[in-house]
Amino acid sequence: MNLVFDPAWLPRLGQGVLLTVQLTLYCMGLGAVLGAVLGLVRVYGGGRWSPLYWVASAYIHFFRGTPLLVQLLGIYLGLPTAGILVGPFLAGLLAMTLNTAAYQAEYFRGAIQSVKSGQMMAARALGMSRAQAIGHVIMPQALRLIIPPWSNELIYMLKYSSIVSMTALRPETMDLFGVARSIAARNFRYFEVYILVALFYLAMVLILTVALRWVERRVRIPGLGTPGRGI
Amino acid sequence: MALLRVENLHKRYGHEEVLKGVTLAQDAGETKVVIGPSGTGKSTLLRCINRLTEPDQGRVWLEDTEITSRRTDINRVRAKIGFVFQDFNLFTHLTALDNVRLGLMKVRRMPRAAATGRAMAELERVGLAAKANAYPAQLSGGQQQRVSIARALAMDPKLILFDEPTSALDPELIGEVLSVMIQLARDGMTMIVVTHEMGFARSVADEIVFMEGGVIVEQGTPDKMFRSPEVPRTGEFLRKISDLYGESR
Amino acid sequence: MNLSVWTEVAPHAPVLLRGLLINIQLLLGLISLGLVVGVVTALIEVYAPRPVGIAAGAYTWFFRGVPEIVLLFLFYFGLSQFGVPVSAFFAAVLALGLRSSAYQAQIFRGAFQSIPHGQMMAARALGLGRLRAIVHVVLPQALRLSLAGWSNEFSSVLKDTTLAWGIGVVEIMRQASYIRARNFTLTLPIYVTVALMFLVLTYVGNLAIGLAERKLRVPGLEGQR
């Protein structure tokens, strides 16, 4: 078999990379905010019998238990029938944000719960309010503990962002894979284009992994997250 | 008037009543040592005083503020009562200096520079100024406990509660913590100390309180408690605990 | 959405369920393929000589780093470009199965590495060969330890079977789009119904795995729960 790669593909793929990166970073950022709120509600929202806890739990179960593709099409195709119009980029961003928020909520919950209970008690004993204790003592520790699972989630979402190619039809809203599909559909060089695009994704994963490891090392504190040096 | 008054305190966990009506009073400058077998409500008593544990019944006053009243801003009261935990509970993500400084800045709203000065002075007092930038995991247990005492001292407390401050320490580290506490008592700090360290109790306490089964069995000066206790059980416990932990540390 | 909408959705349920059956077939195919390839890959990564182990590592790295949809398109359209006749269904099982094998290899590798070295030594001391020691002593323990991680992978690939829609497998998402093509107003309720079906399936699947986990538990192997 002879393979054909055309350098003319690259500028368009580069455009796609830009959109993929945007989509991923936006959804991770927004998802972190929503996820942190949901995670806090699950831990501090008044226990199993409070309505707030129930709403948060139902949300998390629904978005973790159903396919992202169903969520995306429900938003992109379903919402307009209820009179709410959303473009492909916004639909993609919305679906990915709502989805990752549910996963991130669980990471936040886990991280918050793995902060030792004595920390809250010591903060309250100093005269801090609950909110102050959460803000100054619990969250700074939880945020460091959450970096490894959050990094995994970022890479998952980077890859999952390719599903917006199922909705975007115009070039300016195409993500990396959307661009690849449109190139391949024109020249029938499916294998070459898709292998190339796979390498693009691998490169992005590699860069993100290295960058996040660096961040993790930068903010590391002895005795937190890593096995402590003991006493 | 006493600095702290505890009146008929009750607390139950499920079916077990841990405190069955404890009453005591503490004057300013006094050091009270609470002793007794484990599981008899000593720690619960301390936690009920600043409502880290909510008592079921009974009242607590700090001067003329009723701590147990629903209308009292508990956070303001807690800022005036230091608490030293058995397992230190230093904030894991903060250096020794930041541990001592956090309460000053966030609860007492002190400006950063002033808080730093005060925190350094307290670290100096417990002999750890050189470790100001170390994280808790980089300190020995004894050092961690001394930082946690500095953290309590920095808030200018009217009273410090010590909940078995040396129980989690290796034997060779107990001395450094006790000597800080002894110095505090000599400086006139008001302290309630739950401990098994009989040497400390004997030499520093103004009053020893013997608790068992959720009630105060007997209280009095160390002299009275060690030489001529009124209740036979007190003498029995003191002999046993002195054998077990030694008396002269 | 009022009640009458749901009475309109109800007649479409059998068609959706027929689509879901295809998703389940996809799931069974891909997860079995992933299991076999995953266990072998993990064994190679842990026990094989270094160069082979590195090759296995590169394999898992590739399949973990490339999006599912890209793999689906690569295996379906890419293979057919070279005249290899693959059905969409087969391509989906292959692409998603190999992807899953990379994730499952991660799970099994962790499990293999957590089996104390003494187990292997004791087996060898009995006179078992290296391979037989792995098969009879290490593998059974590792598989049990893997169940928790494996149940996560199960939930995840179950949902990902919907992506086969992209290469034209007539599964539940395709059926849903047929229905909405005929009755546009049902779009949202149809997708909600599909979502609920997956919720139930995820729940049932996890229940079954939990049951298996309890049944296969060996005292002392997993520690306290």
C-alpha cells in the first residue's frame, strides 16, 4: 500500500486543534466551578435528607450514568424543539461542561473527604466559621489532592471533545476531528488522515500530561497527598 | 468570680451517657489537671466547654458570657479559648508560621505584618522560631505539638484546654512539650489539662480533678489527692497510674 | 413536556430496545476482546523481557490517548480503504475492544503488581514453572482484585457503545434518530428515554458485578471493605 500525506491538510487541522483546545479548557474550567459546588453540597449540604443533597446526587448520577453522546444530542437537537436554540459549539460546550461537572463533583467530594476531620475541628477551635474553615483550611488541601484525578479527567475530555464533530457541519465550528472528517471525505485518504489526527491527539495528551505533572510538583507540600515523611 | 464555670454538664452518645452532670469552676491563673481512666468523658468535657461537641444539657460560662446559650456567637468565644489536641491537628498545607498566623489574620483580622510579628514571638516562646518555614510533616511530633501550643497562645486566650497533649508522642519527645506547658503555668496562664502525666500533675497543678464514669469522683490540691484522698477509688487509681506512667518525668 | 408526550413515546419503546440489544452485543463483544487482550498485555508488561514490555506499553499508550471516535473511523474507513472488508459492527467491536484492552491492561497490571512477591516464590518453591505459577497462583488473585476497577471500565464502555452510531451501526442512537426524523416533536423525550435506559442498564450491570464480587471474594485477599 502506498500512503499519501498532504502538507496542505496541516493549516486546517491546526484550526481544528485550536477549537478542540478551547472547547476542552472551557468545559474543564466551567466544570470545575460547577463540580466544586456540587462536591461541597454533597459533603456539607446538610446530609442525606436535605433537598440540596438530593438534587446534587440526582444530577451526578444522571450525568455519570448516561452516554455523553445522548446528552449532546439531547441538547443540540432536543432543546430547539422546546424553543431553545443552541449552536453546535455552545451545545458541545454545554454537554461537555454538564458531563464533566458530574465527574469532577465526585473528585471534589473524594478530595474534601480525604482531608482529615481534625483539620476542620482545629479550624473551628480557633474561632473560624464553617465557611472560613472550608475556604482557608479544607479547600486549599482538597485542591492539591484533586490534581491527579483532575488531570485524568482533562485528558478524557480532550478526547471526548471529538464527539462535537457529530454536530458541527460548518468549517468554523469544527474541532480537530471534524476537520479530519471533512478532509478525508473529500480525498478518500481515510487511513492517512485519521492516523495523522490520532498522532495530533497523542501529542496533545503528552503535552498536557507533562504540564500537569509540572503543576503538581510546583504546588506540592510535604505530607499532603504524597506519603508523608512521618513523625 | 470564677473565669470559667461549668454547671451540670450532660452528654450522651447513643445509649451511652459519657457525661453525667459535671460541675466545676476555674479561676484565672489556675492550672487544673483532669485525670481518670480512658473513656470516662474527660475529652468530651473539654470539647463541650467550647462546644466542639454540643452538650445535651447543662451550662458553661466564660466570665459573664454563657457559652451554651444559643444567642452566643460561638466563634467569638472559641477565639478566646485555646485548644490543644492530642494529635496536634496542625494545618497540613501551611508552614509552622502560617499555622500560627492564620487565626490572627482570619479570625482576629490582624494585618499581615503585625500577625507575622506576633506569630514569630510565639514560635520563639516555644523554642521553634528556627522552624517557622517548615511544614508539619517536616517536624517531629514534639515540635508539632509545640507549634500547636504557639497557635493557641497567639490568639491571646483567656484559657487553654489541653486534651492529652503528650499521649500521641514518643516517650523521648514528651519532655519538650511538658516543659513548655510548665513554663506557661508559671507565667500564670489559665489551663485545664487532661493528661496521664502524674509528675506534671503533682508539680504544676493547683487542683487535680479525678473523673470516672462521667462524673467527678473527687477534686483537690495535689497534696491532698496524693497523700490523703477521701475516696478510696482515687488513691487506687493514682497508685496504678503512677506505677504505669512513672511519676518523675 | 406533558404526559401526552410520553404516551406518544411508548409505542417506540420496542424499536429503541431492539437498538439497545445491538449496544449490548457490542458491549459483550468489545469487553471480551478487551479482557483477553488486556490480560495478555498486562502479563507482558509485568513479566516479559524489557523490549517486549516496552512495545506493550506503547500499545496501551496509543489506545489510551486516541479518542474512541477516531479509532472507530480509523478501523472502519481506514481498513476498507485497503480493501479489507469489515462490517461497521465488527469495526466497532475491534476499535472499542482494543481501546478497552488498553484500559483493562492498566487495571490488571496494577493488580498483578499488588500480589505479594512471596506468592510467586511459594509457587516456584513447590516446583511450578514460571508460566504455571502465573496462571495458577498470581492470575486468579489478580483477577479478583481487578473487579472494582473493571466495573468502572464496564460502565464506561457501555456508554461508549453509542459512539458506534458515528460509523453507521444501527444501534439505539440510530433508532432514535429514525424516530425523530419521523416525528420531530419527540426529539427531547426520545433522548430522555434513551438516557433512562442507559441508567437502568448501568445500574443492573453494576449490581451484577457487585454480586460476582461478593461471590468470588476470598477472605483476606482484598482486605477490609
